[in-house]
Amino acid sequence: MNVRIREYGPKDAQAVISIFREIHEAYKKSKGGYFPDGEIDAVLAWSDEKILSYTLGNSSVFVAEVQETKEVVGMAGILTGKSTSLLKSVRGRLHFVKKTHQGKGIGRMLRENTLSEAKSLGFIKLFGYCNDNAVDFHKKFGAKFYPACNKNSPVCPSVKLNYYEIVLRPSLWNRFRR
């Protein structure tokens, strides 16, 4: 299986929404997960709107596509904007891979691509939030976690989000955060 990382386009929205839904449906209590069904339904409604808007400015979003079948199997991106540009920091966006394709290095390929894109745009740090399941993944890329900055998801309040930062290049500001 050959996978390529390419820019996200409007034609990818439905495939990406489908993957996000597949992953999050498993979190519902009624399906053996840990979270109230209503909260997961709210996350899914929120994500549909967000994913459909990813082609609108201030974002660099990528998908992982299986070359042989043209199937989209993952997505990751960064959010650039005035507030992040001032501090030369960029926010990581949703990062996920279809369950049947997890553990095959696709998530790593997507993360390496977003880190490379952030560096090429001149950013010195990538920051974001992740759930407990993704902490070890982000640590593989040098993420440092700052528990004092953790928060509960505004969309799914029972989900704790862990704040992390990945240094892209040395800077005076990054020395203060260590």
C-alpha cells in the first residue's frame, strides 16, 4: 500500500467526515465507550461544520490518500492566523487516521508533513490539544505537555484535553517555556 500526503480539497470533506464519525462513534457509552451519547453527537455536529470549512483561509490542511484506490484515510492540519503569527506559533488542527489504517505509519506521515509545513512558514512552535489516547503519539515528536493549561472540551465537557507544544526551532521564547 502506497500512501501519499496531499492538500485537502472540498472533494475530501465527506470522506474526512466519515472517518471522524467512525472513530468517535466508538466513544459512545451505548457502543461500549466512556462518553455520553449526547456529547459525542454534539462533537460530530461540530466537526461536520468545521471540516466543511477547512478550505477557508488561515489553514494548511492535508489528507493521506491510498494511491492505488484514491481512498482518503486520514487528515491533519495547522491553523495559522494573526494571533498565532504574532508569537510565531501555529496551532495543530484535527489529526486522525481511519481505524483500519492505524498503526501503519500514516499518522506519523501526516504529523511530519504538518511540522514541515509549519517550519516552512517560519513558525517556531506548534501547539495544540489532544485527548489521553493521543499523548504518546505526540510525545514521539518531542511534544512537551503543560498540565496547568489543560481544559475540558467545550464541545464534549467530559473529555479532558491535554495541552502540548512542539518546538520547531530554537528561540528565546521557547527557552522560557521549558
